[in-house]
Amino acid sequence: MADSPPRRGIHLEYRFTPDDSARQRGAELANPLIDLLRTLRNTGSISAAARAMGSSYRHTWGALKQWEDTLGAPLVVWVKGQNARLTPLAERLLWAETRTRHRLAPHIEALRSELERVLALAFDAQHEAITLYASHDLALPLLRDSAEAQGLHIDLRFAGSADALLALAHGRCDVAGFHVPVLSGAAAKAPGFVRALKSLLKPGRHKLIACHRRTQGLMVAHGNPHEVLGLPDLLRPTLRFVNRQPGSGTRLLLEHLLHEAGLDAERINGFHGPSEETHVAVAAAIASGVADVGVGIEAAAEQFNLHFVPLAEEDYFLVCLKEWLDGAAVARLRALLASAPWSAALATLAGCAAHAQAGEVLALTKALPWWHYRAPKPDQRSTSTSP
């Protein structure tokens, strides 16, 4: 019987840095092996990789040999007169790490945000803090970073739209973030959004704050090799679809668009299969070849150099309880949303722009066309006269 391969361990760690310049961004997790493999693939040689990483040829070559000894397998294929190529093992390691990192992004963000909050409060008693549960969006880490520079810490936790609103209802956060498509006419009835979100929003109790607008669409491999042009193509049995988790705003959007187009979700290969919790995790799955198509924001498609087919524009909203609206933290957040720096930061993300009324408080019935509010009828007993 063949010997079993040796077991290899995984060790994660974090560190504090003396200033903000070394702060990690998004789903970044530093790993010397992954950094080396990615740089080698991008540059094609040890000497170019060494220059890109700011190290010597000897150090980079030694590191590569050490990793090959540790893993017990070659990581690079050398052919005279050609660029260095990663072995299939190295390619699998690189893509597995990328996909896993982006799947874990919400949890990495939550851990880092909580540690930052503790540090901020420990060193500055005047530092304001907000706990924000929000549907995944690449603009929110930018908002958190902008707020931090103004003395406002945002403890950011990613969740689906419905889960974020539930967290607000249960007192687990101060502000929640969710998104809905820009709808009009008959489409504005949107029964799926009504069922999922309407009961979680109460006029008078909840205050809606305009944040930004973004574009959602189909993400496919660079060059669109499967010639995906729109929603009907999802019904092709040969296309592998990767979905978002139930309760997410993106899944609600897809279900709404399929319903409007008269398309059967049951015919989509992978609709009820394994799902991802973020836009970047969906994009990573497509870029790695695990799936052929998925729905996500344009900024995530651009991050992974994917082809993007626009489907709908969405408004991203923040919501808080009425009693929080005039507090110092929410007031500072609203001022930031209405500022030019926030608008400029959004402009760096494909398909994103500041809402025309960013930072303003909006009426539920006007901002959400599918949210129809009927005032309760007066108690007939209270208006009746005594005999």
C-alpha cells in the first residue's frame, strides 16, 4: 500500500502596525508563498520577481527552493528561452487561496474591524463608533476608511440584505445596509422584495439614508467565450452558474429579474447548488474556472478582469432607528456620505456613483416603490360616543 502524503499545517497570525500605511485592504491576507507564486506568474522570471518584490535574486531563488522542499513538489517549470511557468500544483494553490480568501472576506473584515474598534476606543475616548451590518459591497470598505480618517470608526460586518435588517431589528447593529433595484411601472410591485424586506422596515421607526448607486450584471470569463448576452442564456444546460446565498439582495434581484422575464430559475444549472457570500467570491469562482457565470457588481468583475453584461441599476441604502438619527455618530456618517471626498472615492469603482441625495433621509414610500404603506385605521371604539 502506498504511503500517505505527509500532513502539512496552516498557521494564521496577525500583527499591529505603528501607522495606517500598512493596513490590510479588503480580503488581503499576507502569505509569502502565495505572494511569490503570484509575482512569478505575472513576471515570468526569478530576476523580475525579485525586483518586483524588492528582494535579491539569491533570496527569491532560495525562497522558492525552500517552498518546494516544504511541499515536496516542484512549483515552477523551467524551459530554456521561455518564461517561467507555474506547475499545475502551484496554479491550484494560487486559485484555491484566492477563492478561499474571498469567501472568508466577510469574516476577515469583521475580525479586523472589531480589533480596530477596540484599538480606537482604547486610545481615543472621543472616537465615535458605529456597528454596520450590510449587504456586501466594495464601496463600504472605502466608506469605513474615509470615516476612520474623520474620527468615526465603522465596525463593518457583511451579511445578506435581509440578515442585515434582521440584525438591526434585534439590536446587533446601529446601522444596516441593503440594496434594491431602481424600479418603475409594473415592475415596481416586486413581490420578492416585498416578501423578504417589507416586514423589516417600519415607517416612523426606521430612517432611510441614501448612500450610492451601483450596477449589477452577469459576470463571465474575460472575452466572453460562452457568448453570454443576457438572462435567457442562463438556461443553457452547459453553463455552470454560481449563485449568491439565500436572503442576499443579489439573489433577490436575480429572482425578480427572472420572474419579470418569465424565465424558470429551476432550469439554471447550479441555481440551487453551492452558493457564495460575496461578489468577489463569485468573481473568483468564475476567474478560476470553477463556474462559467454569476451575478455581481461591475466593480467585482473589473477586479478579476471578467466580462460584464449589465442587468440593472441599484440603490444602496443605509437604515437606522429613529433615535440614532440625530446622534453624533450617524450625523458624522451622513455628512461624510454627502461630501465630495466620498463621491471621489466611489468614482474609483466601476459601476458605482454617489446617490443624488447621498446622506439625506428619504421616505420609505418614495425611495422604495414596492413599499406601500397604509396607515392603520383608527380604533372605532375610541371614536364611538357613550350611550
